Amino acid sequence: MNAPAETRKFEAEVAQVLHLVTHSLYSHKEIFLRELISNASDACDKLRFESIAKPELSAGDSELHIDVSWDEAARTVTVHDNGIGMSRDEVVANIGTIASSGTRRFLEAMSGEQKADARLIGQFGVGFYSAFVVADKVTVITRRADAPAGEGVKWESDGKGEYTLEPVELAERGTSVILHLKADEDEFLKGWQLRSLIRKYSDHVAFPIRIPKEAPEKDGEEAPAVEWETANDASALWTKPRADISDEDYQGFYKSLGHDFNDALAWTHNRVEGSQSFTTLLYIPSQPPFDLMMGGRDERKGLKLYIKRVFIMDAAEELLPNYLRFVRGVVDADDLPLNVSREILQQNRQLDRIKGACVKRVLDLIEKLAKDEPGKFTTFYKAFGNTLKEGISEDANNRERIAKLLRFASTKGEGSAQTVSFDDYIGRMAVGQDTLWFITADSYAAALGSPQLEAFKAKGIEVLLMSDRIDEWMLGSLSEYAGKKLKNVAKGELPLDEADKKKQEQASKAAEPLLKKLKELLGDRVGEVKVSARLTDSPSCLALSDYEMAPHLTRLLREAGHDMPENKPTLEINPQHALLKRVEAETDEAKARDLATLLLEQAEIAAGAQLPDPAAFVQRMNRVLLG
């Protein structure tokens, strides 16, 4: 027995999306057609896949297609497909409620100027709601392929917080989305405009997108049966020879694939023949999606997986490692079983070769940009450099290749925008230098101004300035490159030649009373006080052990809620500095303690650490300034 008609409220976050769509979005309104056609294509893909195991699902109507029609008198545009269709429960789940955090991330991203931009819709999986950009009422009539005619479903809403559901008799499977256009949206009632939009956004959808032929009407004659013509290319672009595909074709396919208005930055298209045959078409976007870093690690888009041109899954994460999650594209394999599932993919040995080939092609492409198109490589690195760095830890087999692509600011450069590679650094090393020196900090300015660099600057030794949050973590998996050790200038003992070593020993011996005084004044706040080989101008700095986490990263992790061990820092001093001379000469213990504590605190601030008591620091500073 069919369920009765009922009225329901949208979930709160869906209602928020609808409010934004109907009240705020105004640019690129035509996006609705691309999104509805994309949903229709997915429905056809799902039917073709389910029909492998259940051929009866497509019996009697096996030619899958998408029809776009319009009715000027009724002011409607209809997108119909004869794909898998939906049951009542699926309609509620797919339209009335939140199926994933995509809607939540969409709402988070829609702030400021972005509120007026419909381009964001497709990226977050909320494309159906774009219908309300141009329609003041939307009707969905659908029936699942394995359901009887009496279990059709009609869904209808004006986008203002509620929708109605009622059972309908539906002879054919599939879904029709009927848009009742707003008064000022007449442009979408023109056949030429709809045909143009299909060519622009959906030309490479692999199913025929049909529109009615516009034949002139004759007085006194009945309206003829609808004749359909195909408005798109309707072929799997990746199956064509590369020589037959223009750059415009590649870009058009990318935009429909990635729900992106922007051109792809670069792509690679390859066919592998042999004991295992497959085709890959992989794209690097020109800018990151909004969810790449926030939630992107949890809900990745992955690649579209086809087997012998049959769509299998939309986000096959197993085809690329996580650090290449920004790549969009298609893999079409000839030899995987058609009943493959995510669990089978995780255990399938054939997949390892496909995955390895995908990684190789992407890294080849990035290397080619670095070598031949530096402008594009700079665009790539600005967008995805930090994501690529994750591969240093995640992909040991390609660690050297990934490291070769990394770029950093340097003390030899002019500003944070001028970056160098490890190879650039090695190419201008001094004779006898066997270490790549670097420093990590939470900003370029903090890295460049760090007191730990002073001795290196004095000797003309280049230091890489690493100021991205991921750098300190990444370097835990990168101890050397091209046979050269990587070493942080702020960690461990500095290698000194015999002359410097003797000078250091003499300075330490001469400063023993001062070192003892500082240790007594600072007490448990420091583990050790030493004469520094790093300092030439500044009075003090922190020195870390080789395996100790940088203070700025410790602070960030602590702010994120992680329990971090309390390490007593080593304070290094420059005994020749006037402030140290002042501490040495100060006979008032309270004043000497204020000076000693300020020397420690300024070293902590320079290293990016968090002061335990900022108010006490301010009071102490005021006492010292007032004398």
C-alpha cells in the first residue's frame, strides 16, 4: 500500500543552503543545468553498473539518455533521465536531509564575497539546490528501476523550508526534475540557449543529452510527436586518440568532471597496454577546492573509476595516495572485475600497478611544469605545495622525487616569494660543506629574523627558511637529500672547525661565573645555560636537541588541544652583548633576576614559544625600562 502524501520540513542546514541559493546567489545562474545533468548522468551510470548483476533492471529501455525540454506556456524546464531512479526513502535522504558534511562545508565557505557566487555549488555536492537559483518551485517525479509502477514518488518544494511527498503511478523508471521558472528567467525557455549551455558545460557527458527539434508549427495540424536530437558529443573522451582531442576538448571535459569554472592547469592522458591494460586521464586544477585542507583529508573526491567504459565508482581514493588528493580525473581499466567494491579494491594486486602508474604520471607532469613552464609550476606550488609535502612522509618510494619538487625561501633570496629547490642550494654550496641548513618558524619574517641565523650569515652560509606549519612535521621524515644531511640551525651542536672550537672553549671558560649566575637566577625555567656559537649580535637564543619539536609547532599543537610534554629549554647566550655585561655587573638580585628572565623570554618569543605568563613579562619589562 502506498504511503499517503505528507509535508516535511528540510533539515536545518539544507534550509540554510536553500536560503542562500534563493536570496544571495546571482552570478553564473546557468550552473543549475550542469548540476542537474551531472546528477542525471550519475543515475544512468548507476543503472548501467547495477544492470551487470541484474540485467532485468534495464530491460525494455536499455538505451540510456538524458532529455532536456522546455515549455514556454507553462514556463518550465525539465531534465529527465532513464537511469536508476529513486525510492521514497532515497528521495528523502538525497534531497531533504544532509547526506554528508559537504553541505556543512559549503555553508562554511559561503562567506563574504563568496555568498554571491554560484560556482561553489558543484564543488560541495549540493548541486540539486542550484535549481532554486532560477526556479521558484521544483518538482521531482521518480521511480526506482527495481520498483513497481505504483511506487513512483513525487517531491515538490518552493525552497522555503518545506517539501511535499506523495506516491504516484509511473510507468517508466528514472527521474524528471521540473523547474518552474521565476518571472525574470525567460532566457532558459529558449532552445538555442539550452543547447549552448549543454555544449558549454556538459558536452563530454558520456550519455546522449537530447533536446527536442524545433520544427515550425502549421495551422490546423496536431502537434507532431517529439523528435529528439543529441546536443552533446556523448562519448568517453578518454577513449579517443590524443591526436583527435583538442585542448578545448580537454578543458571542457575537466570542467564537467571537476565542477570547476576555471581551466585545468595541466593534464596527462595515457594508455597502458600489455598484461594489464588501462587508460588514465589526470588533471591538476589551477586552484585548490575550498575543502582541500579543511575536511579534505576525510572526504576526498578521488578519481572516477570505469571498467571497460562502465562507471564503477565516483571517488576511488585507492587509485592515488592522499597527498595527491587534489588531482581530478578518470581511470578506465580493462582487467578489473566488474563487481569490484571498495573492499575488493583495497586488496586487489592489479590496483597497485594502476596506482603506481597514476602516481608516476602525476609526478612526471609536475616535473615537466617545473622544467618547462616555471610560471605554471609557481601557480601549482602556491596552490598545492603544502599538500605535496605530505608525500615526504606518506610515500617513501617517491620521497626523493617529491623532495626535488619542493621550494623554500632562503637567506640568499630577496623576499618570501623568491624560492629555491634543494638542488639550487646544493649547486652553490661552499667547498667542503656537506649539510643543507634550514630553520623552521611560523612566518617568513620570524625565520629570517631568527637570532640562530647570525653565525651563518656572518660566514656566508645559506639557510633555507621554512615557515609553513607542515614543514617541521615533514622534516621528521626527511633527514637527507642527494646524500647531503638536512640540519636545523637551531638544533644540536654546530660543527666547528678547530679554530672556532678553541675560541668557543675559551669563551665558555671565561663566562663560567656568568653561566652559573644565570642558572641560579632562572632556576627550573631552563635546563642548561651555555655560551652560544650561533650568536654574533643578539644577546640570547634557545637551542633545541636534535629530536626536540620546535617551540612554534609545540604551541600550535597545544592550542589544538594536544597534550605536549614540558621541555626545559637550553638558553644560549652571547657573553659579549651589553645586556649580559649588565647582568654580570648587577648586584641587586631582584633586578638581576628580571634581566635574566627577560633574556630567556625574548629568546622564547623569537623561537615562537608561548610565554607562560604574558602579564608578568609586561610588568618585568616595565620595571627594567624604568630602571
